[in-house]
Amino acid sequence: IGANIGIYSLYAAYKGIDVIAIEPDALNYALLNLNIRLNNFGNKIIPYCIAVHNTTTFSKFNISSYEWGGALNSFDNNLDHKGNVYKPIHSQGVFGTSLDSLTESIPFMPNHLKVDVDGNEYLILLGAKNFLKHKNLKSILIELEDTRSDYLQSIKIIEDSGFKLIEKTHAAIFDQGEFSSIYNHIFVR
């Protein structure tokens, strides 16, 4: 969820894993599809240009910087990765659905979940309570800002679903600066 241009999706497909890649940003979704096609992974990766949220809704995908491979955008609100209000430079209409609804509709049940959405993680987790408890789900990699007011609530939802945090890390280049409180959290059942 938050596939961007598909780096992790392509790697998983290269390793033989079937992938559902979710990316609502129009520019990134175009590059994601080009990358899937250029790498001949059309039989391994199914891309969807939707947003994952806590409810099913048509809303705006608020873009902070309109560029190929861009990030730091948000769905159904204009809060940045730290929870602060920002003024979007563009808004794109996008359909959003919960992860529970999505996993009931796709052709297979995922074993691993990767979430990198720059701020809407808690809302995604709220709409994923059934999926998170599904016995097929083995691991979660989620990028979380540990200074957000909903940080501990996000951790609690995951842990209450039977997962244990085994690693919280980021690259050394992020030890200082604007992104120093953002970490990849790896949970396993």
C-alpha cells in the first residue's frame, strides 16, 4: 500500500511472489505500470489506482508536490506525515476503500503487508481489523512517524491482532533532519 513507482513490488515479483500494488497518485501509478510492463511482471503484479482508508468513499488525493516518483501526499485530508495541515498544490479524485473490503474482493489473501503512505497509516489500520487477524497474514512492514498522536494507537491495533514488533529502524542518513522520527516497523505473527 503506497507502491509509488514499484521498487518493492518489482523485487517481490522477481522473487516469485504475487503482488497487489496500491498507488493512488496518477503520475506514480503510470510509472508503476510502465515498470511492471518493462520488467515483464504483468503476471505477478496487479496494480490498483485506489487509496486504502478506513471507509469506502470517493474523495480527494491531496498532492503536496506534483512530480514523478513523488511522495508526502494524503487521501481524504490535508495532513502531512507529522499530522500538520498543509496546502495541496493539486487534488485528484480517487476512490478509497478499507483493507478489509479490498482483501474480500481480490483473487488471493496476502501473506505479507507493506504500508508506506506518509501519514494515513492509522486510518488504514482502522479499516483492516479483520484482515490483520487473518491467519494467512504473517508479517507487516509499516512506516510510522513515532511523534504522531496516533502512533501508539497504530502499534496497539497491530499488536492486538497477534503481531510482535521485531524491528524498528531507518537508514542512518535519517538520523537527523525532518524525517528522523520516521521508522520502518517490522511485525511478525
